[in-house]
Amino acid sequence: MNLIDCVHVSGKRCVLTLLLVFGSTVPFSLASAAGGVLTLDEAITRARVDAPQLAAARATLEAANHSVSGAGRLPDPELILGIDNLPTDSFSLNRDFMTMHKIGVMQAVPNGAKRRLQGELAAREVDLAEAQLSVTSLETARAAADAWINCAVAAQSLQRLRDLRRDLGPQSAVTRAALASGRTNAGEALSSEAALARLDLRILELEQRLATGRAELARWVGEGSTLEPGDLPWKRDLDPALSVVSNLSTHALVAPAASGVALAHTRVELAKAEKRPDWSAELTYADRGPGFSDLVSLEFRVGLPLFTRNRQNPAIGARLADARAEEAVQEAAIRMHRAEVEAALAAWRAGRTRLAYYDSELLPLAKDRSRALTAAYGAGQTQMRPVLEALGDQAELELAYVELAGEVTRSWVFLNLLHSPGEAP
């Protein structure tokens, strides 16, 4: 529940009214904690340094890089030890001239296309790990920024209400004095007292909201969450040299899908390479008994992929289906990302225009109306109800302004990070 919601609850408009009666002319400034101020840029930078998610993604990338050097190489040779032609009547190792002690080595040689594609497959897995690292970096930065923005909005709202609370104590006494002198009625006096109580309750709710926000922010920035958040930088512009709606397939959020497609196509080619024969060579030395010559043997074996219809072709078909699935996933990711980018861009542009309109038109008009009706009430020319309604409307506009500034900042962060994933704005 945000602060604006209270205007829709019976009796809560009085809280916002008193806020503007006693605090509308006081400019808001976010107080800094004794330890300093945590800006949006610093929150993102700290998150990129400390987040364990990034450490895990970097380790995954390191593992993929280690796998590249061994991919596509020949298998290890095999040692051959054995006894040939051992007689079964005596199991003697030296009675029969045909008995041989054999030692040798065998080397399997997969076809060249398969070995080349195994190296390419390892490289594609590195590309995928790099893409996933970029996504993790962007999501970490975005989550840290979102937590910071929530804290900034809550802290700003809380500071406004605390400033108001300091002013309401004396005003409550003034209201009671006015009731005693007959200058106001009991209903208006009780409304003032009820507004003060509701304000205290709302302060407690905002303190809880800020504490919750700090807990989430601590997940990303550690002890920095105890610092006061800086001002919401909603006036920042996007780099005009960057086009956030072009080359969507290169953006970090959809890069894993593109890497997945490349990986799937490499697996298709690797499955096709299974149709080419592998071969192996075996060299052995056979030791025979005394009086008999030793023997040397050299053998070559060649695979015969003759039954491709039932062996290789089904595997190729499966990999082709996987590739089509990855292409569909990529297209869905691009469409979803395009919608998200265009929505964020629209929200950022329209939000800045609305905030400027708040500054130039809505807030000045609301303040002028509140001052005029407050002065009229002081001169006995109007009732309290119109004053309460005017001030409540002004409060709603001012607090909506703060919430909108947070949303515009959030959209800007997302759009800015598309071209610099995880880097501070």
C-alpha cells in the first residue's frame, strides 16, 4: 500500500490535508546519514563486486574455457597386454610354439570433421557461458537498482511525514484551543486528532517499508544498505548514440538464446559427422618361446556406418528438432524483449513528460488552490471541507509525483543497462 492509497480510505484525507497545511511550503531535501549517502551508481557498482550470483557465473565461464583446450583432440591411446594361443590342455606359457606374450598400443582416430566440430561445440559453450554471465550481470545490476529505488521512494515519503509530524504537535494544541473558544466545532477538532493518530500509524508503516527495502538492498550492497539513498535521478537522458530498439538480438537479455541456436546447429553438424567413418590403428609385439621368432603386427580398423537409416539419421533428426526449438525460443525471447524495451521506453518518455507537467502545471495550481481556500477558511469565508478536499488533492499529486519519479528512474536504468550490462550508469 502506498501513501496515495490513504486518500481513498474514509477519514484518511485529513492526514494528507494536514501535511499540506503545515508542510506544503517547506522544500523537501533528503537527509544524509552520518555515514554518507548511497547513490544509484554506487549501489550498482557494489552489487557487481559482491554478488555471489556473478561469482557463480564467472566460475561457469571459467569451466567452459578450460574445456576448450581438450575438445577435438585425439582420444588417449590404449595399452594392449595379452597372451595369444594359450593351450587349454596344460595352460603352459612355453610348451606350444603358437603361444605368444603380446604387448602393443592402439590409437583411435575419429574423423576430422567430428574432431573439428567438437572444438566448435566447446567454443559455442563458451559463448553461451559468456552470454549467461552478461545476463546475470545485468539482472544483478537491475535488481540492485530496483531495491535502491524502493528505498529512495520510501525514505523520501518517510522524511516528508516525519517533517509533518514535527509540525502537527503544536497544531493539535491550537485546534483544541479553537474548539474551546468556539471558533471551530467538535467534528473538525476530532478530525485533527484522528489525522494525527493516522499519521503516526502511517509513519510506522513507512518505517516498516523502508526496513524491508533495506533488507533487500543489503542482499546486493551489503553494509551499504544502512546509508541514506540519494536523490532519484529521473532527469538523466539516454545516450543518443545508442538505439535501444535496434539489434535486439545482440542485447544481453536475449544473447543466451542466440548462443543456444548456434550451439544447437553445431550439434546438428556433429550428428551428421557420425556418418563419416572413424578409424583406429593397432601395433603389437608378440614374444614367443625359445627357438621361435618374435612377431610384430600392425592393424587398421575402419568403422562402417552402413545403417544410417536406423542409427545416424534418427540422431540427426533429433538434433534438427532441437535446433528448431532453440530458434523458436530465440524468436519468443526477442519478441518479449522488444515488447519490454518499447514499454520501458514509452514509460520513460511519457513519465518524464508527466513529471515536467507536474512541475509546471499541476503542482503549482494545486498549491495555489490550497493556499486560497486555507486563507478563505481563516477569514471565515468557507467551511473546512473544501479546504480538506483541496489539500488532499494536492497531497495526492505530490506523492504520486514521488512514485512516478521512481518508476521513470527504474525504466531509465533498464534501458541504459541494455548496452552496458551490469555497469554503473
